[in-house]
Amino acid sequence: MTTATPARPMAPRRVTARTLSAALDRATVQAEQAEAMGDAETAKAWRRVLADLQRRIPETDR
């Protein structure tokens, strides 16, 4: 079985401030929930995701 390919290559998605803000909120909530449940490993992983997302914010927008 072969997989279908798009008629034209997909352009990379542009990350908007709104999308980034939603991702920051979600990562924060996930990290807090993991900490509340006592899952330190998962909380640590979400904190890394959060740190990566924060690095994507230009200095002027922080």
C-alpha cells in the first residue's frame, strides 16, 4: 500500500503569537498537573517544553 502525497509540498507553518501563547499556557498547566500528581519526571519534561517555547519569544515581546 502506498501513501498519498500532497499535490504540492506543504509550507512550514508560521508560529503566531496566539499559537505560541496557547502552547505556553498548555505546557504550564500540564507541568503543574504533573507536579500535583507527584510525577516529577513528566513535570520535568513539560518544564523543558515550556523553556523551549519561551526561547522562541523575541526579547522585545517578553
